[in-house]
Amino acid sequence: MIYRILFISLFLIYGVLVSSGQGELMKKLKPILESSTFDYASVGLSVRSMDGKEVVQFNSDKKLIPASSLKLITTLQAIEELGEDFKFQTRIGYSGQIDRAGTLNGNIVIIGSGDPSLGSRRFGKENEWNVVLAKIVKAIQDAGIKCIEGKIEVKTNVFKGQAICPSWPYSDIANYYASGAWGVNFNENKYDLAFSPKVKEGEIATLEYIKPEIPNMHLSSEVIIKGPKTGDNAYIYGDPFHYSKIVRGSIPYSEQPFVIKGATPNPPLSLAYMIELEVSKLGIKCNGSMVSNDAIKKSEFTQFASFKSPALSQIVKQANYESINLYCEVLLKMLGRKMKEEGSFDGGLDYISEALQEMEIPKSSYSIKDGSGLSPRNSITASSFSQYLTTKINDLGIKKLQKYIPHVGVSGTVKSLMQGKKRRKNFYLKSGSMGEVLSYTGIFKGKSGKEYSVCFISNDHAKGNRSVRVEAEKVFELLFLNL
């Protein structure tokens, strides 16, 4: 009985000491989180220990826009449900028959799997768009095809519904970071648009080239040349299915061609156009290009080539380290296809919502509209995000999370965060940013050696993301020293 009373007393004393320590930490954090940098802004902070207890909270129950931090939820769920070794496969073949003269009485058929890495230079020179395109054309030649009576047909039935999230801003959707998720993606659905060098300040920038060449593409420039250090402020405008675009804004004066990146209009059809153009250069006639959303019977398809993606582990790492929206939207749709039998935004979002509720994260604490965080209509509380990460640590193990979350001071978009601070390498954080939005979400080890999940989000700050970043660094420094 005496030992029991002693144990309870010690437990209560320990609880008081922990509570007191947390109170002292909040006294240090509050002046930062309530500084003039956050005047009229909304700020949320949540830190959880590995037992799930929220040890630090500041407006942690306020729903805020997380921006690209949201990618952690999509990618970690994909790792769990699809597996680290999962690979996409794009199949190339034909319908109909090839006669003795080499005439294909049918279509060249490309069957998409949604592979976001097809033709992406991130995965080596052998996977660059021009190399992949050449391999496709060579495979057509090697099949003995000298004339195509049909068309170049790209099948996109792996996914359903819209390719572009309906809540993405119109000003984004013609730019490379908002290319959507299609049944066939190629070169990350982007093109390089180069402006001629040495155009005088104040004049309209002239277009020099587009790579890769996209048949039927028409661009007009209203871009103004400004001073050499003014940065890239040019944006492309136009509907995703239309080949006429206009570029507005400004770019700096340059001695070399200045390049910006756009979103390829209708990537499956654009790829079909590109193949048609290349085979025609070899004298192989073709009767046009088309995109089909109908499945093809196995008996009607003869395969002569295929392309496999890198393992999902590599795709997820790139998605989080380089904050690639396309990869996350494809993974969202694949989650919908596998878990809800519907490869669409709605299917993927339904699955994500159900997964969060199974973790006892309240449905009212989040509103998720896409897989990448590009939609300004996404929102989640810092408390729910830290709860999600703590659950994933317990499910997947902290070593696995460290593999997929950028290492502060080492990799990804947080490589320069907390410069000059030795403890920065104790943090693994995914950043998220857009206009008046900045977030950092991930895991860290405190000075005590204990590990924690953390979510920091700031919305509607007036002083800019750079000022908020400085304050966030102060917050992380205090968290490390006091936990």
C-alpha cells in the first residue's frame, strides 16, 4: 500500500514537472507566434510525442491551408497501400493486323497506367522524353510497320473523370506545376518555353523555341523585360485542352535564352501527335491521332514494347523532396483505383478521408481537395496533421518516414532551412508554400533524444514568407532545446 502511494505520488510529481516544463516552453514560444510578423494572420502549431500526446499546442485546432505539406499524407498512404516496390507500366502495341507489305490495318496503341515518370529526366538520361520517344518510334519500325492505315491511339481508361482538380486557380493550370494527372503522362506534362536573349528592358519578350515540339501549339507573348535581378514573374494562361496560350508578366534581362515551363495541353493527345510527327519523318504514313477512354480486349491487342517506371519508393522520394504536384495527383488517383475501385480525384479523396477517420482524426478537422496541396481550398488543423504523422510513425516506423521526408540542411526544399544551426539535422520537414501560406510538417528529435511529430502552419501573413520562415526557424530552435 505504501509503495502504491509512493508510486502515485512520484507519477503526479512527474506530471507536474512535465506540465511545468511545457508551460515554460509556451512562454518562450508565444512572443514569437504573437509577434508583428503574424499580425492579422492565422498560425497553428502542434507537437506530439510518440505516445500520441500533444505536448505543444498553439491554435492547433484551427483549420488552415497546408499547401505542399499535404503531400505527406498522399505519399505515405501510397507507400502503405501500394507498396514501395510498386511500378507503373506503359504498354505499346497495335490493334488489327500487319500485312506482308508492312501495312498496319489498325491502330498503334499506347495503353497508359498513369505513370508520372514516363519521359522524365529525373530518373536518368535513358528516361528523357526524347530518348523514350525515339524508343517508341524504333519499336514501331522493328515491328515491321511501314504504313499505318489507322491512327496513333492513346488509351487513358486507367483513370476516370477530370485530369485537372476543379478547385485549382485558373492562373495556375497552364503552368508546369498544375499539369494535372492523366492516364498517360509524358515528360511530366511540361514543355520549356524560351525567350530570346538581349531584348531591351521595357520591351516585349519574343519567343525563341518550345521543347519538346508540340504540334498545333500557338503561344503569344505579352511578357515585359525588366532588370537583370527581377526574377521570373511570367505566367502562362489558357485552358488545359486548348493549344492556344498567352504568356503575361515579366522576366529579367538575360544574355542567354530565358526559360519558363508550361503545362502540356492534353498530354495523351500531345504524345500521340509527337509520335505521328516522328513516324512521318521516317516516311511512315499515318491517318492521325486520337485519345480513347475505352479498354481494349487482350485478343485485339498485340504488344511489342513496354516501359516500367522506377519503384514507388523513388517516385515518392522525388515527390516530397522536389514537391512535384503531378506525382501526388497520380498517386491519389491510384489509391482511389485500388482502394475504392475508382481511379479519380473523388475515389482517391474518399479513400484518404476514410483512412484519416480510421486514425480517429475528426472529419470536421480537415477538408482535402487534391493530393498535392495546390488547391487553396485544402485545410487541416495542425493537431490533426501531427496526429496523422504520429500514427504513421507507429505504422511504418520512424526510419521509413525519415527516408521520405526531406532532411533539413541536407535535401529537398528545406536544404537551406535553419542555416548555421547544428541541430537542423535533427529535423525532417516537408515545406509548403503559396501566396501568404507557409507550412512545415514532419518529425524531429529533441535535445533529450526523444522524437516528436510537428506541424507549423501560417496563413494570411502580411510580411511575406521569408519573414515567416525566420520566425519558424526560431520556433524549431526552441522546440529542440526544450524537448
